[in-house]
Amino acid sequence: MHDSLIIGVRAEPGYVIITAAGEIDIFTVARLREELFTLAGDGRPLTADLDRVTFLGAAGLGALAGAARRAAARGASLRSLRPPAKPAAAPAHRPGPYPAAGPHPGRSDPGPARRPGPGRPGRPAAAARPGSDRR
């Protein structure tokens, strides 16, 4: 079950503050996007207070970015507030069928994250052979 999202709007002299509390994800972002779209269109600077947001997913970031573009197109701005000591929530699970990172079964060392390739640090770029198209 998804937590509900509570949205509040407060007009101050010269700017507007929108507050959000709860989770901002694909299931709750529509209401926030509508409110941000409306507020960003009036030309006043807009502040999004995210102090009480418990999860901010990609959909929420997209809504904030869209509102910032809309505000900028009307000569205003959008800024977001979140205390720096309060980190954003991490995803609850790792997408995809892959297990968490760790050593390969039967190996004591997981090895490098990726092997150096041409032009990558640790391996020189391959020299071009005469008559080849490589440059």
C-alpha cells in the first residue's frame, strides 16, 4: 500500500510555497504535477518544501523539473528545500533479476567491476593497423 501524499500551498508576498508530505511516486505524482503546473504558470517564484517527503521517485523528480522549466519560461523560478542532513530514501528493492553484488559463486574475489577496454584507463588504445579503417 502506498502512503498518501498531502499537498499544501501558501502564498507569501512575492512567492508561493508548496509543501508535500508522504511519498511522491508514480501513484501519487499526478496531484503534485497538476498543482506545480498551475503554480509555476503564474510567474511568481515558487518554493517546493520537501522536508516531510518520505520517498521521492523518478516521477516526482520529473514533475519538479517540468515545473522548473515552466516557471523559467514565465520569468520565474522553482527551488526545492530539503534539509541536507536528511538523505533521500533509497529504493526498496533492486530492479531486475540480478542478485545483489558480491563474489561470484566459487570465487573469493568479485574481480573488477568492468574490464578495461580500448581507450579506458589501464589499457592503451589499440594501434591502427595499416590498411584498416580504425583511427
